[in-house]
Amino acid sequence: MRSSRTTALALTGALSFTLLAACSSGSDDAGEGDGTAGGKTVLRVVSLLPGSEQEAFDAFDEQVAQFEEANPDIDVQPEEYEWKATTFAAQLAGGTLPDVFEIPFTDGKTLIENGQLADIDAQVQALPYADDFNPNVLEAGTGADGKVYAIPAKSVYGIGLHYNRALFAQAGLDPDDPPTTWDEVRADAKAIADATGQAGYATMTQNNTGGWQLTVATYARGGRVQETDDDGTYTATLDNDGTKAALEYLHDLRWEDGSMGANFLLDWSSINQAFAAGQVGMFTSGSDVYTSLVQTNAINPDDYGLTAVPLEGDDAGVLGGGTLAAVSTSASEAQKEAAVKWIDFYYLRKLTDSDAAVKDAETLVASDQPVGTPVLPIFSQEQYDESQTWIADLVNVPLDQMTGFTDVIFDQPLIPEPAGSTQELYGALDTVVQAVLTDEDADIDALLEQADADVQAILDKNAG
Amino acid sequence: MALTHEARATSPRRTPLTWVRRGGLSTLVFALPLLVVFGLFSWLPIGKAVVMSLQETNLVTTAWVGLDNVRTVLADPLLATAVGNTLWFAALALLLGYPVPLLAAVLMSEVRRAKGLYSAFAYLPVVVPPVVAVLLWKFFFDARPEGVFNTMLGWVGVGPVPWLQDADWAMPSLVLEATWAAAGGTIIIYLAALTAVPGELYDAAEVDGASVWRKVWHVTMPQLRAVLLITFILQIIGTAQVFLEPYLFTDGGPANATITVLLLVYRYAFGQSLGGDYGAATALSLMLAVVLAVLSVVYFRLTRSWSQT
Amino acid sequence: MTTSTTPAGPAHATPATAALPGPGAAGAAEGGGPGARRRGRPVLRRTRRPDEADRGALSPADWRRPLVRRSMRLSHGVLLALLVLCGLGPLVLLAKFAITPTQDILRTPLAVFPHGIAWDNLSAAWNDVQVSRYFLNTVVLAAGSWASQILVATTGGYLLSVLRPRYAKVVQAAVLATLFVPAVVLLVPLYLVILDPPVLGRSLMNSYWAVWLPAGASAFNVLLVQRFFDGLPREVFEAARVDGAGPFRLFWSVVLPMSRPILGVVSVFAIIASWKDFLWPLLVLRDPDIQPLSVRLPSLQATTDLGVLMAALAISTLIPVLLFLVFQRLFLRGAGLGGAVKG
């Protein structure tokens, strides 16, 4: 009798006790309060996209090992990570972001204003190259108080036109002579679609990437989707001629030429997947996407080509953006120190120090990971060019298939992304792009007018 | 003073000691799991929902805004789209998911050999993890002529159909998958209800010389009335909260053709990278809740009256 | 339908107390109306009376009529063919894709292995995608949710039905009220409670407790079990009390052993609900290492080779399908009853 009573007591009490006891030890084995375990500072960092190839993880783990060897008091815990507009908020609010995480340039200012990024100014200023950052680029991570809260890292990109050389060849086109005007893009897309049955041209449409790429197409035609007024407020200009021309262009490719394939619900990663699988002839995306195509989609390097986005009309330019590395506000001082050390080691030192650059490249090459994917300079252009010479022998990406981009990118005007309520603006344009691609009779003017009004309402609300 | 004294005098047993002696403590041990779990994870959030719907918060600062959240939601042009889509989903789901399982169940109840085989095949899709089913069907719905369904349609000279890639086709495609995933469960419910129809009723009908059709129509159907109505209301309550399919298949696209109310709640709360509008999200979910609560009460009343007659 | 949303049940658990199986069906005289007893039968009674087992709308006399017989045979044949096509077809295709090279899946999905079989899809799914690990996570989640629901439902039911303290009525009303609140309402506030739970002082985010504990708050389960306990014969309790059994012994040695049928029903509901849950674990389990399959697979869909993804989907399906085939009777009985009360 006693034993069964005890069992019952244990059973009924279990939940309440475990609630208090087991939960407070939680699922994390690391002591979380001060971010230390066994005397080491625990630092959770962003590793690679979920689903990356094993070789990519091997290379990453090797770099972590190198870092921990140099910093024996830091315990790095990598976590897979993909920034998505539609999931980031839950992670931010949920406090489940790693200590070091990545955000797009566009979100830096607001997150700083909201007090959601840690102040790492002191640590950043202590870096030897603190004064060498390209000021325009550093600005994205600087608060109104002039302090640095997030560092440009990983990549600064200009948008390029990525194309599948194999599909070009199958369609009887010369892969070494990619299109340089939008008319040529259209003709080549039609040729690819007719010859191969695959989509000659595709564009992203989901998770705000549709708006992002429509903005790219708008800039390329001299349009702008937003104006900054003198008083610092923003005016939406979604119904500009560039955006209209871009949408009409998509409409014609989709409905007159039938050269955009049959599947249109694509976001950043799914268009990469389709491209790597040979289902897409051409698409626009950041110049750095080749790295991801190798790491997660195992693309055949011989099939890959990169050229510049055609620019037409006055004020036309290439959209440029990039990634900031930021530190969680919950990080302790020790973690902040460790975080900036990691950012220095993993993202930046290889751009400023020849030994580090070579070591980094050797590690990547050892695991067949891409080295030398074209990006834009975080520091000065001269410094970028110099850093490329350090690793020239180790570059394993097909640079000769990217000259259409690399030859001209520094001559193309680089235009930053719209600054006010960027993601909402992109989201509103997603709907428009989707409508144009899935409804032959979509009224472009009316759609843009509606989107413009919606975005303006959001801008007004956020300003007020 | 006098009052307290009197109260003590009338119930002298109510002291902590007697309470423990009379088993109050062990009773409380049994109450603890329920009180803790419901308190923290049901009652508290429900209360919070009501409060939050009247507030604007970014989790750091909070301000009372009265009915502003409700106004925000009502002013959102997407609301009408989402409500319309949800109703459309529910209607299509009823159209497909109601008569087909019923017909199948009525036929299956007459099977005399290998009945288990029928049930097994019917129930198989229900066992498939819903996320797997959606990801698989997403590939089936490939809109190229080489897509799985389009290849099949090609055999009979139809198509290709745009499936998820067209505002008009997207929702029916979602419902098709949802019905596939759920029909087996509904069939088994109907089957259970059919087995429970007392044989004497059929015997009696036969004495009156009723034909097969008349028996099905006048004996079987009325006996199923209760379970039919229950599944009807449950299905509406379920479809009003549909999330998985539109989220994974289309993320509400193309051009908001499949955005549902729950997806809109999700977007308010979690869909913006720079922080959600929790007030609007809870306000919209409460509005949906009121509608569903009315349905639930109707359902509750009906099941009660049926089980008593 | 397939609303696999939600904080595990509180609202899914639909207001269906009246239709719940009373223990009357198990043999005791009272409890549950006739309707309830009928629906309860498939679970609660192992054998049916032979006279009603095979009696459908058609009588033996009907079966002897050639027209009826032929048309029934025909429609049964068609029905079986359709059931095989719809029930088995997609799974057969999935199994085929799992071992087909990606380019063949994309170009000729219905051709039978035009370029051979890609067995390495399976090993890639097992080793690289680590299906086994996420399956284990799924099982751990289901087991914990089950334990939490059983614990709360049995102790709560015992409290409300047998112990009946003064505050029982208030508690019961408060539990009943939650039946009418759909899960969607809880989504955001429950998320915030998990973020910053009172008393505990630390976030439950990225911890299985964030799924297990809310799962326990199922009013449906509590009322289901309470109703069952209500129907248990009081004389047995009295006899046990006279023998000197306290509330714990009564619970453990008398009430629980008599409650096996209802515990089975609650278990089936709990495991199915946990298996289907998507939105809630998606929100609170952000760490990829602890995610269940339902959360992990969608996040891999665009970064995994299609052939490997199909293999991962196939492996994820294989285990529940095998379980179903082995425990078919249990599943179907549970579903027959479960559907009648739960939808």
C-alpha cells in the first residue's frame, strides 16, 4: 500500500516538480545566465543554411576548430540559420537567435532604433581596420548615436544576372556571350524555353523576395520605388514608370512568349534550387549566390554563368545590399568580446590580412568549398583588389564564366535598397509580381496604385 | 468581530488542521497538475489574449489603445480576402469532403468479405504525416506539363492545369490535398455510425417491403443524422482554422488567393521581420473565436439533445 | 479536417462532452445516452454480438437478387480500385521517387526508372538529412505530450469526479469554458507565456516543455476522463475506503485499473494530435537539433536535392505506415470513436 501511494504521489507531483526543477535546467546544457560553461565563454554563432552539403559543414567545423584553438577560452556553438522575412520576427521575439546572427542591410537601422541589437562599438573600434570600412557600407549598422551596432560582414553584393550555360548551349546560344540588354534577355529566354522546355527566365515572388527583385528590375530601368523627403520621411513611388515597365516586361515574357516556365511561387532558396536543377535559364539575384548554389544545391560549376544586369534609361543602376553581423542584446560583456572576435575571424580578417586570407581559402578549398565568389568591397576597392591577389592561386570558382559581371560592376552605379519599411514594401510588391505572373489580365496600373497606397499607409504609420 | 465569531461557531471544522486531516492536502496534490497546467497554459493566455487585443505592444513598452486593434484589422484590405478565402476553402472542403466519404462508407458497410482491406486503404492517407503529405503533393502539383498530375491528365488529353500557380486553381488544389488527407478518417467515423444502426430497423422496413434505396434513404440516413451534423460543424470549425496547407503550399499566394484568417493572424504576429503587431493578431483571433464559439455552442446543444433523445 | 495547428489541443478538443463514451457501454448501468453508448462500442467492447455484425441495409434476401448482387459487386470493385488508387497510389509514387535520380523525377516523374535506380538517395536522406534523429525528436515530443495529457486528465478527472472538493465546481466550469476557445486565440498569448512564463523566470523557448506542458491543458481530455469516472460504480470506491484505502491508493489501485478503455482513447488522441502538430512546434522549437520531422522537413525542402528529399519523405512515412499496418485494428477503432467526438 505504501509503495503504490508513493508511486501515485510521485506521479501526480512529477509535473509540478519538473515544471520548477527540470525546466530551470532546461534543454540547454550550457549555463545560460552568464553565457559560460566550464570557465569558457559560450558563443552561439550562425553556421550555414539548413540542408547544406556535408563538405560545407566540414569546412565550417574546421574553421571553428581553428578559432577555438586560437581562443581557448571561447566555446563556439554553431547553429544553422537562414534569414527569412517571415520567420525572423519570431526568432527575434523568441530570443532564439544565436549570439551572433546575420541581418540584411535594410533592417539594421530599425533594429538599432528598437534597441534589439547589442552595442558593440567599443569592441569594433578596437579592431585594427576599424577606420578602413567603406563609410557607406558601415552606415547601415550605425545608430543615430554614431555607435556601431552591426558590422557589414559575409558579403556586400551587387545584383547580377545568373544564367545556365548548359541551357544556353542547348538553345544554340553562345554561353560566352550573355545578353546585355533586356531585349536580348527576352530573346534568349524565348530561345531557351522553345528549345529546352525549361523556363528561360524566372524571378522570385515569395517571402518579400518578389518585391526585392522587382525593385532590382525597377532600378535597372531608372525607376525608384521610394523617395526620402527632406524631413526624413519617406514617400512611396511604387507606381513609377520603371516598375511599370518591369512588370510589363514580365507580363510579356510570361504571357506572350511563354518563356517563364510554369511554376511561379519561388523564393530565394527555391529559385536557387530550380536553377541548380537546370529548370531556369536566367534569373537575377545577389552576386554572391554562387557560394550558396555550391553549398546547398551542389550545382555543376561548368553550367554556371554570371553577367551584369542590363541597365537602361536615365538614372538606371544596380541594386546593392548586403549582410550585417549583429550581436544579441542578451549577450554578456564577455560574449560581446567573443562575438566580435568571431566576426573578425570568420568574416573580416580574411579580407584584411593576407595570412588569414590564405588560411581561410585553404580550409575551404580542402573541402571543395567555393573561394573567390565575386562580391563588393566592405573596405575600399583597392583593398578588395589587393585581397583578391593574396588568394588568386586558390580561387576555385569559375571566374572566367563571371567576367560579364566582374568587368563592369565597378562602373555601374550602385543604388541601395529603399530605406523606409523595406520589408513591408517588398511584401506589397510580392503580391503584384505574383498577380502579373499568374493572371494574364492583371491590371498593372491598378495593382501598383493599390500597393502604393498600402505602403504609403504603412510609412505614415511608422513615421507617426 | 461578532460575525467572525459566529461564522467560526457555525463551521468549527474549517481550520487548516482539520482541512489537512480531512484529506484537503492530498486532494490538492491531485488538483495541482490540472491547476498548474491550465492556469499557465490555458487560463492565463486566454486572459492575456483579451488584454492584448486592447493593447499595442512591442514586448518592451505597452500602451492601451482600446479598440484600435479591431479597427486596424477591420481596415485591412486583406481581411475581406482572408475571410472570403477561408469561407471558400470551407465550402469546397464540404463539397468534396462531405458526400464522397459518406458514399464510400455506405458502400463499404455492405462489404461482406475483406472489409478490413477497404478500411485500411481508405485510412492509409490519414497515417501519412501531414507535412509529408503537403510536400509530396506540392511536387504532384508541379504545373509544368511534366508534372505528376499533368502527366496523368495528359494521358487522357486534358491539361496541363496550373494547379497552385493560378489564383482560381490554387484553393481547389489545396482542398483536394486536404480532402485526400482527411477523408479516410471521416469514412471510418461514418462506418462506425453505420455499424451501430440497429438491424431491427432494417428488418422492420423489410417487413414493410421497402426497396434497397428506400432502406438507405429512410433508415440509414436518418440514423446517421446526428453524426452527419456533428462532422459538418466540426469540419467548419476545423476549416476556419486552416493553416498548414496555405502556409506550406503557397504561403497565401498567388496574389493572396489562398491567404486564410489564421495565416493572416500568423502574419500580423510573426510575418514582419522587424516585429509583429501582437495586438492586431490577438484582436483578429478573438473575432474568429467569437464566430467559432457560437458554432461550438450550437454543436454542444445538438450533441446533447441527440444523445438524450 | 486537417487543421494540424495549435497549442496541442485545448481548442481542437471540441466541445463534445455529450457525445463522449460513457462507461455505461462498458457494462455499468448508467452514464451516457444511447447515442453515446453506440459510438463508444467500437473501442470499449472487444466483440460485437454476431447478429448485428454483418447486418447492413441489405438483407440476405436482397443479396440473393441478381441485380442487387451484381451492382453491389460492381460498385464494390470500383470502390476498391479507387481506394487503392487514392490511398496507395501516392505512397507508391513516393516510394518510387525515393529511389529515382533527381533529373528523372523532374523530367519523367511517371516513367519506370528510365535511367536506373538511385539507391544513394536513401543513404543520403538517412545520413545527411538525418531523418532518424528528427524522427526520434518526433517520438520524444509525442511521448511527453502523451504523458502530460494522461497525468492531467487522470488526476483532474479524479479530482472532479471522485474527490469533489468544494472548489470542484469552479474548476470544472473554468475547464469547460476553455472548450469554447479555439486554439487560434491562444497562439500569440501562449507564445508570450512560453517566452516569459510566470514563476519560472526563464524562457521555455527551444525546450520540449514548451510543447509538452500546453498539451496537457486539454479540457476535452479532462472532461472525457471525468465523465468516465462518473460512471464507475461508487460501491467499489466505498468498499475500498472501508478497507482503509486513502485517496492515492483508491486512485492508483482501483480507479486507474478500471479506466483502461478511456486511457486508450486519450492516448490515441494525444499521439495523433502530437504527430500532426506543426505550427506550435514551428514557433517554439527554433533550434534545428530538437525539431520534429514536421518542422524540419519544410525547412529543408528548398536546400535538399529533390531525390534525397523524396527519400526523406518516404522514410518519414514508412514508420507510421508500418505502425498502422501492425496496429490497424486499434487505429481504426480509435478513429471511429475519435472522429465521432473529435473530428
